Amino acid sequence: MNIGIVCYPTFGGSGAVATELGKALANKGHKVHFISYNLPFKLNHFNENIIYHEVEWYEYPLFEYQPYESALTSKIVDVALYETLDILHVHYAIPHASAAYLAKQILHSKKIHLPYITTLHGTDITLVGKDPSFEPVIRFSLNNSDAITAVSKSLKKETLQTFKIDNNIEVIHNFIDFNRVQNIKQNASCCISNKSKNEKILMHISNFRKVKRIDDVVKIFALIRKKIPSKLVLVGDGPEKPFIERLVRNLKLQRDVIFTGRIAEPLEILASADLFLLPSETESFGLSALEAMALGVPVISSNSGGITEVNIHGKTGFTCQVGDVNSMARYSIELLVDAKKHLNFSKNAMEQAKKFDVKNILPKYLHLYSKVTKQTN
Ligand code: GMT
């Protein structure tokens, strides 16, 4: 198949999932056309079945805001015409679903049929999409999608509660390549060279947005460190970074908190962690938690959104109410002081992560592609 994938190129779960899906499809022999305004951050190796099409910008002084959606629509039409796309798969509804809808209509006027699938990732529904400035457009472009998928049951439920959707929403969970993760784990060395033997490593990875509650990560760490010698590794960057740096200094933790900045492939560093912390306000899925679990790292997280479909309380880690840093610290300490318990949780985490192996998830997307192209041809 000739598959078009539209996604954000920036550091974030939706772009990561879209790119890994594209790579997996390309490895199965499909031609995958990525359409975005920059090279997706995970698209870092040559693959003859992957082509990147950049959305071109037209600078003009009249535009205070660039009309990105129009530029994207034109690029989709261009790629569909010249690469004869069979299907278009857009990741993150805003503005990708409405651009896909308009491109479909333009192509229809040229007697070309291009079905599109919209995959909902989370904040496109739970934060941004709810805003009245987007709601009618999102609802319309979702209702006109040839198929909609959501990355968790919780996101599906929230979408149905938020929008009047007449279309079916299929849940297709996010995935990891379990074998690749195991290879990385086997070859990884500890990310902190001067770490003393009894010191533990807590880790958090994100795009440092408010929704991630990184201040809670630091507060949990402060409580753990009172009892257990430990270091906190914060991987990523984003708008919250200056506040978090200040909080770390105010709590006098700077000697034990490491800010790595953005790392496109964080699995190697993640393999050194003893625990992964994800206390987010909401998380439609929590891809970074799944990556940690695949490496055998138990997760301490909030219990909001779809994260409880990934992290199982009392088995692969612990899930607590949003903002309950005391319980999160207590559970962390419980695991860090008991090597046997930690090992059990680590094994359970890997077993649970295996369920989300690409081998189990890719066929679901392929089945949907084939259903949609057959239905609409
Ligand atoms: O907020 C982020 O972490 C980025 C965001 C995105 O759309 O890029 O992530 C969302 O999609 C990921 C991939 O499906 C999910 O794993 C994240 O849980 C989800 N983030 C939120 O719901 C806050």
C-alpha cells in the first residue's frame, strides 16, 4: 500500500507513535509518505520505503499567523496525486483531521478517492480540542473520517463524552518493539558514571508541559531522598523547565537532579532507572511509562486517563490520585527498599509491556487500512 502519514515532528508521543508505526509499515514492504513541517524527530535512519514530504511555508507580512492548515492540505493533495496514495492516516486531530477532510474533497473533485483515518492521541481531545475555538471543526472532521482510532479505552470514552460523534471509535493501543527494547537493555550501561552502589535512580521523561506535573516529580523525589540515597534524572525539555530548575534549587536538590535535555532515543538512558515517575494531570496512554516497563522499570504514576490500562496498580507499579505526592513517595520507597519486591514488579512490568508489542498492534492498523480501502473503493 501507499500510505500517507501526517504527524507533528516535535518531541511528543503522537509524533513518536506515528513515526514508529510508519517504520513498522515500511519494514513490511509498504511505501510510507510522511507529511509534516519538519522531519519527525524519530525519523533518523534511511529506509528506502520511507519518503518525507515537507509542508512548505509561504512568508508574507500580512500573515500574523501562518495558514498552516492550508499549506498542509495542499501538500496532502500534491502527495496523493503524485504518489498515488491509497490511504491517509493523520495523527492528532488538530489541525490534521480537517486538513485531511478538505484534501479529500479537493481530490474528489478530481475524481480521486482518498480515505482518511484519524488517530486521537490525547491532548487533541482532553485539553485543546475541548476549547470552543476548535470544537465544531474537530467534531465535523471526526464524523467525516473514514475511521477513527483512540490510543486507549479511556480516551475513547472521553471523546464520546466531549463530542457528539456518530462514527465508531476503535481502540488501538500504543505499542513498543519489545525485541528492540530488549537489545537496548542488554547493551546499555549506567547513565550516571559516578553513582555509588547503593544509590537509586528515579527517572521522568516528557516534553515538560504543565500537564506532566513535573513539580510533583521533584516533590516525590525530595521525599524519597530523605530516606534513600538517590538521583533524579529528568529527560526532556519544554515550557516548565525554568520553573522546575528553580524548584530544584529552592529545595536544595541540585546536586542530585540531572537535567539531560531532549534525547531523541531515551531508551538507553531509561534502562538505568530503578523507577519511572509519571504523576501527570491526565495521560491518554503514557507511552514513556510503557517504554520504561518494557525495560523492566516499575512505574509510579497518577491514575488518571488511560495510564491505568498500561500500569497495573500493585503489579507493574503503583497508581495514585493526581497530586498525591505522599502516596507516590511511599510506594516508591516500598519498592526501592525491597529488592525481591522490586524484581517481581520489574518482571510483571515486562510481561505487561509484551502485550503492547508491535507484533500484536500492527495487524490491527493493517486490518483497519484494508477495511477502509475496501469499504470506500
Ligand atoms: O503530552 C504529550 O505527552 C504529548 C502528546 C502528543 O500528542 O504528542 O502525548 C499524547 O499522546 C501520546 C501518544 O499516543 C500518549 O502516550 C500520551 O499519553 C498523550 N499525552 C497526554 O494525554 C497528556
